[in-house]
Amino acid sequence: MNRTKSQNLSEATIQWLIAKGYNSSDLNQPGENGDTALMKATREGVYAVVKELIDAGVDINARNSDRNNALWFACFGNHYDLINLLLAHNIDIDNQNDNGATVLMYAASAGKTEVVRLLLQHHPNLYLKNLDDYKAIDFANNVEVLRIIKNAIKSDTGQNLS
């Protein structure tokens, strides 16, 4: 049986899981829209639960029905501490959802300058394209985001431009 270390969860986290309709014996169980408990806790910004779930060995790269991973929800909610936590545990920063969008594309399009800045510190692929053939720089919502991504491309020598 593929089990995570649910016996190591705190009572508070177990109660959170139950309240949200998740089973503490299957921490990768998909809920509404295919969201796992990790995604739900990330969306809600509940750092303690996210940390415990990661430590318990959940699939950090699980994707929901839209093929987003938990990092999408951390970026959506401007949860900088969770962005850092997820990236420190090697979540896929270049995950592309069902539209081919990455978290960098999303953050650029939403004008989330600080999220873009934070993501760029973790070296996402700047050249990935979505289904409409657009890259993150094409989504820059403001001059600052455009400048930051342009500078990242300029200083990026290790990636292929094609």
C-alpha cells in the first residue's frame, strides 16, 4: 500500500483534513476539481498544514483537473512563504497547465511583480510557450514585470532561445 506518513500528522492537521473533506489515510486523495489537500491548504495559505503534508511525503507535484500544481495556488494567493517552501521542496516551477500556462506566465499576466521577482530567483524556463505560442514576457502586465523578465532573459546564458 502506497502510504504517506499520516501517523506523524498533528491533531490540528488531521482536524483540518477532516473539516475539508479529506481522508488522513490517503493524503494524495483528489477533492473538488481534483485539488489535493496540499493544494487546498496552499490556496488557503495554511503554512503549518502545507509543511506537515510535505513532511508526510505527499506528492508535491500532483496536478488537479486543470493540471495546476500547488505552486499555482501559492502564487495566486501571494503566499510568499508557501512559494518559498514549495520551491525548497522541488515542486515543478515549470509545470504547464491545460492551457500551457506556467506560474511565471500567470504572475506576469496578473502584474504580480513580487511573485515574478521571487519565481525568477528559482530559475524557471523563460522560453516555455503556452498553447497560443506566448512566453512569460509576452504576458507582462506592467513595465516593472517586463523589465524584470527582460533582465532575466539577458542574464540567462544557459538556456536555448529556440
